[in-house]
Amino acid sequence: MDNQKEKLDVLERLDQRLETIDAKLNQIKGSRKKSMEWIGQLAEHIRSLDDFREEVRASFEPIRNKLDGIDEVMRIMRHATNDVCRRIEHIETDKDYYQENLL
């Protein structure tokens, strides 16, 4: 009889442990499901941000092209200004030279 009582006690403890394990597994499943929902929401948000980035890139592309064009115009203007300054200096130098020699 003691042997059977011991077996019942062991079975009862095993049953309690299994119930505890089942409860923990259900908690893990619930938290895993919640985590997957969060990951899904984050993935959707990331896709939305990627789409927005592409829209912004597409809208700024013409502006970037214009700025590149402005950079080229500024480079040309800088060279032209330097050339004009050199010519003016040359003319002024020649003018001074002619004035000195003519007088």
C-alpha cells in the first residue's frame, strides 16, 4: 500500500510539474505571438520609411541636378572673372605704360 501511495504521490507531483510547464509554455507562446506582432508592425513601419525615402529622393533629384548645374555655372563664372581681372590689369598696366612713355 505504501508503494502505491508513493506512486500516486509521484504521479501527483509529475502532474503538477506538467501543469506548471504547460502554463509556462502558454506564457512563452503568448509572448512570442506578441513579439511577432511587434516585429510585423516594425517591418511595416520600415517599409513605410523606405517608401518615403524613395519619394524624397525622387523629389530632390531635380534640385540636385540644378545644384550641380549651378556649381558648373559658378566654376565658369570664377574662371571668367579671373580672366576679366587679368585683362583689366593688363589694360591698366598698358595704359600706365603708354601714359608714362607718351609724356
